[in-house]
Amino acid sequence: VQLVESGGGLVQAGGSLRLSCTVSGSTFSIVTVGWYRQAPGKQRDLVAGITSGGGVTNYADSVKGRFTISRDNAKDTTYLQMNSLKPEDTAVYYCKADSYAFGEIWGQGTLVTVSS
């Protein structure tokens, strides 16, 4: 199983970005997919998660109402729509898949920079 992320970049405060995480390989084994972020000097924290069927989602309190996680199973892709971005959202964003066959699989990360 491999994950490829895309969609990061530079945006002004108040703007929007959409991150994508495409899974390849044994996608049938994926149970959940999550987006995490890590700012410089800080730990990596969960931003949002979704079950493979898309029926259950969860969010960090800091992004509730601004970020939306969704999944397109036909494309094996999980999205993170980020609206009303703030400078404190600046971080490297990582996608992680939990597989019952292979455990945790991480993507390479994509940088999101929000300017004030």
C-alpha cells in the first residue's frame, strides 16, 4: 500500500486549499484514513479522520467547522477541504492509512503555508 499526497501550497489567511491522498496497492485492506499535521518544533497531531466507507468522521477541535474530510472510494482518494485558513494552520500535512493487513502507512507529506 502506498499513499501519495498533493494539494499543498501557499495561501493567504482566509483562503482555501484542498489536499488529496490517493491510495494504491491493497486498498481493500484500508480501515481508516486520517490527515495529520506537524508544525516546526511541534508534535504531529490528528486533524481529521474518516472510515473507509466514509460513514464516520472526526475532527480536531481547532479545525471543526472549517475543514471537511471526505472520501471517493471509486478513486481510492481521501480529501481534506480546508477553508478559512489561519496562519496557525501552517504545517506539513500527512496522510495516514490504517490497514488491517499492513498496519500504519504514511504519505510523504505536503506543506501548507498560510500567510497573514
